[in-house]
Amino acid sequence: MLSWTYVSRAILSQISDVRLQASILTLSELPSAILMIAITAEALFFLPEIKSIVQELKNASDAPVVMGGVGFSISPEHVMEYCNADYGIAGEGEEAFVILLSALKNGISLSQVPNLLYREDGKIRKKSMAYADLDSIPSRQRDIVDNILYFKEGGQAGIETKRG
């Protein structure tokens, strides 16, 4: 599951020249931000709203939009196609997102990015699934989230009892 608090800790532990701002990650050497959208599964059909947000981000920036999260991972090809995102990470993203950032930053092949969905020749391609080594994943970093505002705006707390 791609959780911002897990991914942010992984990013900060692996990449030194990064700034995390709310849910926007900016690498200082890239011409623009890399925008990540994490989707949480809910009972409502939420994709029209997400699609609208992706379009607004694309209109406002040249930054690639990366989708992920529990809701995204249920049907990643369909969600990515519907929302017109540039990249997606299905399943565990703590390691995959860090590798993707490094690949984009250094202009190298995406072939080493596990769980990645990307566009090539007008089609969405999907890399094979890989599972993170849970012992090597840093603990969640909640201090980059305004928890009071998050819960005031309807956020929810979850307990993860297993992954996969």
C-alpha cells in the first residue's frame, strides 16, 4: 500500500536533496515538481474528482503525475488510463517510489522500478510486482502531516495488520 507517511520516510532516508511540502515532492535538480496522488479506497466512486485534480495539475505544471495507494492498486491500469496520469505505482511503493524519483532525476531507464506503470508507445505498461522488505522500511513520519487539520477535514486513522 502506498501511504504518504511511509513513502515520505523512505524518500527522506534515501534522497538528500528533496523537499516535502504537504503532498508535493520537489527535487531541487528537476525543472519542476513530481506530483504524487495517493488514492484511498472508499465506498464512493471517487475517480471523477481524482481525474479532475490530475487534469488541473497537468494544466498548471509540466511535472509528471504519479498515482498510487490502495484504491489505485485495485485496478491500476484502468485508474491510470481514466485519470490520464503519467506514472503509477501499484502495491507497495516505499522502495519503488524512491527508485522512480532517482530514475527521473538522473534521466535513467525505468526498467529497475518495481510495481511501476508507465506510458510507452501510447500504451500503459506494467512492471512486475515486488514486495518490500518490511524490516528495511523506515517507520512512518507523521510530522510532515498537520494531523489536527487532517482529522478536522475528515481524515481517518487506520491500523495496518497485514500487507498484501
